[in-house]
Amino acid sequence: MDANDNMPKFKVYGSMVVSPRGQVVIPANARKELNIGSGDTLLACGTPHGEGLLLLKVDAVERILSVMSEQLDTIGKLVKDYRSGVKGAPEDET
């Protein structure tokens, strides 16, 4: 099995034309597949070199941040336990 088989794949849903007012219409197949509906809030993020725009559902970003926060808490507890229980572990400087 190739290592790239487990990598998430980007999917192109179509193209959009920016209107004179700066508006775009998200392709219907993208809205349906990604469950984007009227009233949903999307974050518009620029790519690092200013070459594109990434749209993310706010709800999804909140879920991702929640999981990351829980994982960081777990790692923090492991580090604290390590420092308090291992002889010769570096002292916490905070």
C-alpha cells in the first residue's frame, strides 16, 4: 500500500465567477455533499501566499479546536506527571 493512500484527497466541485459585487455561488453539488445550507456561517481564510481562498464551516472549526484542546490537556497532564514522577526530569520553569 502506498503512503499516499491514507492522505485526504482534495475534491474540485466546479468553478465560480466573482460578481462585480464580490459575490460567488457555491456549486450545488458542493453544498449538498458538504451539508452547507442557507444561514450557515463560513470562515474565509487566505492561503499563505495569497493565491487562494479556503472556506470552512464555523461549526467544523469549533469541533476541530475542541478536540485539539482536549488532546493538548491530555499531553499537558502527561508532561506534569512525568516531571513530578521521574527522577532527574527537568524542572518546570513556569
